[in-house]
Amino acid sequence: MKNNSTHINTQTKEKAIMVGIETKLEDNSLSLDDSLHELSMLAKTAGLEVVGETYQRLSRPNPNTYIGSGKAKEVKHLIDDTDADVVLFDCELSPRHQRDLEEFFGYDVKVIDRTALILDIFAQHAKTSEGRLQVELAQYEYRLPRLTKAWTHLARQSGGASGRTGSVGGVGLRGPGETQLEVDRRDIGRRISRLKEDIKKVRDRRYQHRQRRKKSHIPIITLVGYTNAGKSTLINNLTKSNVLTANKLFATLDPTTRRLPLPGNKLALVSDTVGFIQKLPTQLVAAFRATLEEITESDLLLHVVDISHQNCLEQHNAVKSTLEQINADKIPMINILNKIDQLPDPSLAKEILEDFNNSIAISALTGEGLSDLLKSIEEYLFSTLIPIEVNLPYKEGNLISLFHSSGQVTKTMHQTNGISISGYIPGRLYVQFQDFIVINQDMDNSVD
């Protein structure tokens, strides 16, 4: 019998069948074909060999097997014909759907949904202790409600019991599977609590680091973008460093920070972050919040978009959606349209620029456009003034002083609990005032 663990075996390449799903209940940014193509890239990154695929459009999921019974039979035939080890579903399956599908296909076949696949990739690629903590927490929280599938088939094989419970003389008895299940749930619950404590310590350390960086008055820039958009290549070219680059999804997970010299002998810090993707698992967003908080504390976001990709606009929107989830969508942003060297006609870049607000076309690989990008970054951080109105408590004397010394004050009004200030501040100071903003007027082209 094949191993029934949902973890992907990276030692020997397993064969996978992909099942695409489109329902009226989901609002996908990518078409069914494009989403399946992305799933195949995820499978490749995870070390799987895709040997077949199929899809189904549904008005609503089947209550038992998610896909219809006829499609389930078709997948089972594909498994037999290809000797597949894994069935990949391009959606997130409920514990019941996953359990029923495994029973239908046979317990020697792994049923893995898109969420589990991404979690497995993160587990393979996390290098730092922080990254491993975050991935482990996400995996446990995903697996906890799905524990029943790992034990119900063992209970059946033990004889006499039907499902998780059996009966002798009309008296209900807990089967061995349920007993083990309760033990596992307690163990995992304790492990989750410990992981959350450890990650809280990470968040506290990161907060202290951010406070020290703020005192240094060195602006913080963060690269965000869809996975494989070229962020690592860009940070390497800008800072002359050697962050890992690869033509794979989620090639790098752990954040990287480098010093970025700007044209006018000024300095900034630039950080790379994990790539985003449509249907990014909620467990990962929650577990990686300590890392993603780096984004929310940035003075400027550089949103890297692969304009050579046919779904560049959809990918751009998927990133914006994730930024909204972590409350980072109000931070000033420059859209960087990358990979113009891969366009069949370079003049297409000018047409594409019209679809993106405040954007610059570049090639991180060849360096084309990087000098213009650096000038724009410096102009924004040190020259561009943003209209803003804030209510500052009197205890925030340092911010009151900072507004007067670095900004342009047009109006002040003393109130009972603080002071209301209207005027203009350099873009790099926006984040320091964002908790006290009353009205943040349109910033023309300074914000996406």
C-alpha cells in the first residue's frame, strides 16, 4: 500500500492528476485554464510529475465528493490508466470532501488540495527558524480539522468497528481510531499553542527592530508582487547582492533586507518578501503575519509586476487583494512593470503603462530602466510632499516636532486631547503618521 500521508515525497517523483474546478460561488481572478496552468507550476515546484488533468464547471460543489459522481469516476479511471499517486484539486477541499474522495479513489492515493500543495512548497523552501515556525503553524492548523481521515480507515481495518465507533451487545464503544485521534488532537493543540507563543516572540523582536530603524530615519522600502514576478532579481541588481533566484513559484520565502544607495548620496533599506498568489491560503496569511507586518511598516512599496505574463493585470489585482487583507493597501506604492526584455515588441511597454497608475517599466535582468526607478524612489522619499491631516495626542510630541521640522504646516488647531495639523509631509514619513490620519487626500500619482 502507498503511503497515505498528504506530505509530498520529494525523494521519488510522484505522479499527479490535476482537477480544475470552476463554481459560481468563487470569484477567481484567473480563468480555469490559466489557474490549471498555475497549479501545474506549483506541482512542478513541489516535485510532482503531472501525468493527466481534467476539469469541471459546477453551479455548486457536490456535498460528498465536491465534483460530480461521473467526474469522480473519470478521475478514478485516470488514476488506473496513469498509475498516479496524487490527485490535485485546484481549490480548497473541506475535511469531509477530502475524506470522501480518498475513500472513493482508494486510500493508496493522496488527495491534495491547492492549499495543502502550497503549504508543502512553503515547508520545503523555508530556511530560517522563523520561516519554519510559521509554516509549521499553518500546516498544523490546516491538518487539525482533517485528522479523522488519517484514522477512520485504520479503525475499519481493525475489524468489527464501522467508522469510528463499534458496538458490542448494543453498547457503544470508542474504536481504536477515535482513541488515537483524541490523543493526536490534544498533541497538535499543544503544539499549536507553543508555536503561537514562539511566533509572538518573533513579532516582538521584529517590532523592536522596526522601532530602532525608525529612530535611524532611514526609509524602508518593501518589494511586493506575485510569485515569480522577479523581485529577487530586482533586489540583486539594485543592491549588488546575491539573493536566490529561480524560475519557480515561491523560490524564496524568508524576507531579505539590503542597503540601497540612492543617486543623491542618500540611503534606504529595501526588503524582499514572499511572493503572493491567487487563493493564498488563509492559514499562511495568518501564520506569516509577523513577516508580513514588515510590509505594513514600510515607507514605500514597490509592486513588481511581470508584464510579459498574459495575466499580469489579474496577478496585480491578486496582490492588491492580499495587501488589503493585511491592511497595507494605503501605503504609497510604485508599480514596477518588470521583464520588458521578454516582450515581443518593446513599444508594448508604453501601452501597458497606461493600465497601471504611477508605474515604471524596467528589466530587472538587463538593468534597463533601473536608473529611472532609483530617481523616482529618491524623489518620492525625499522630495515629494503628501497632503495630510492628522490628530496627534500631546503625548506624541516627537511626531508633532517631526511634522514641523520635516513637513510643511498649513493649519494647526489645539484640542482637548491633542493637536490637529494639516499640511504636507515627505512620503517616507507617511507610515509614522498613518495611525493618526483624519483625511488623507488624493496623492495624485504617489499612491496606487
